[in-house]
Amino acid sequence: MFNGASNLAEGVDKTFVFIFIIAFIFIIGLTVFMIYTLVKYSRKKNQKAKQFRGSVKLEILWTVIPLVLVILMFYYGWVGFAPMRQVPDDAMRITAIGRMWEWEFDYGDGKLSSELVLPVNKPVRLDLVSEDVNHSLFIPAFRVKEDVVPGYDNYLWFTPYYIGDYEILCTEYCGLLHSSMVSKTKVVEEDKFEEWLANLEARGDIPDPPGLVLLKETGCLACHSDDGSRLVGPSFKGIYGMERIVVSDGEERTITIDDDYLRSSIIEPDRDLVKGYNKGLMQSYRKELNDDEIDQIIEYLSTFTPEGN
Ligand SMILES: [Cu+2]
């Protein structure tokens, strides 16, 4: 009955099934009892009300039974939970990075992957790091879920039992595209894993260009995607040199996106607003960014040509 996809699944499932059975017995029992009393003590039967004054037997019964049940629930819960915090010494360590709105897995030596590839039957420890807001890493098949909080060293571990693909979700509401913050765990044979890791290109040690660092620090990417998807504002994908219809003082006109347009959009976002987007959603970044920084951002965005990105 309990053959979950990880070593931790059995403890979680047993607790769940135990609590579910108790809840099921109670809901059926209470409903039957309620219907029985409705019929038996119906007003139509004109019975006289009786006066009661305490019942030691009942008091003991409805104290002891729930007490035993919640102690049992705690026991099963504890037995399932305790191993989750005891990481084996030989566990492989991977850093799971959460950011709005994607997961990234750092295998060390600059090797980063958007999917979590794991060897079967090997314990793995995920160190959980957030680059912005609170997230929560959830792999339902393995019955593991832990919060990913900026500035707090959290972790989780498990041993995957079966080869296959499993979903990874974010279960802490983290903004507009929270629901698309999904990834995949691929559990493979150990030799296949070694091969995959050896072929994984190291890109972590190539530093971000200064313009991208500024875009990340200033939070621009929360509203402007780099992959063409529409967020609060237009995507950066392929914008440099592109023709766009903008609304200036209520008049539509066609402009070509160049350095001047990018600069004016950072300083006065609503002046020439791309058609189809709402006024007042972007503030001026004149105070946050100095001229040099704006130039660095423009230099970075000028690589987003229609042919390039
Ligand atoms: Cu999230």
C-alpha cells in the first residue's frame, strides 16, 4: 500500500491515511448521530424536555478519546517528520535557488540547471536559497516541501526510489507568475546522471553584465520579461531597433526603440507609453539610477535585437 517515490513518503502517507480514517469515522458517526437525534427527539412527538446536571462518565469519555487520538496523530506525525531533519552524511549537496519566477539548481563549479536531475537511490540534500521573496519548494511525489526564505538557511533531503519525471512547484504565493514557477525532477540511473553532469556547461562563473545586474537589483525583471512573455510591462525580447506604436499625450505614433527612447522610458515611463499597456504602473527611476547606471542598462538592452534575442 505504501510504496512512495522517496524514503520519506511512507511516513507522510501513513500519517495522512491515519488522520483521514479518523476524520472519516467522525464525519460519518456525527452525521448518523445527528440524524438519529433529529428523528428520535422530533418536536412532533411532543416529548417533554428533561433537565440534566453533568455526567462524569461523558466528561471522561469525551476527554480521553480525543486525547488518545491526537496523541496518536502526533506520534505518527513525529515518526514521519523526524527523519526529514536528519540528513545522511553521504547526501549529495545541491543548492536550489528560488527567484521570481523560476527554480534553478546549482551543482557547484558553476554548473546550473533549470531542471533537478538526480541519480536514483542516492540521498540528496537541497540547500534552499531565495534571491528575492518567500518561495516554497514542493515535490509532491517525494512528499517534501520546505519554505525558501531570503536570509534563512533552510534545507530538505530525500532519496528518490524510482526512475522517472516528477513535478516541482512553488507553494508560497510569490507574485504575478507564481503559478508558472514550476520545474521538473528527473531521476535517472547513476551513470546517466554522471554523464549529464559532466556535459552540463558551467555558466555560473561567467559574471552577469553590469546592465543585467542593475536590472535585477532594481527589480525591473519583475515586470519586464526577457523571453517575450507579457507581464505588467512589455518584454525586453527583441525590442532594440523594433518599431512600436506608443501613445504620447493621447496621440498614437510609431517610434523606433533606440537609446533615447529607452532612457526616456526609464525616466518618464508614461510619456511615450507602448500601446496596450496601462498608465501609472511604472514609476520614474530617476532617483534610483544615476546617468551612468542608465547608460549601462541601455547598453545591455541594446543587445536585445530582433535577430539576437
Ligand atoms: Cu515562488
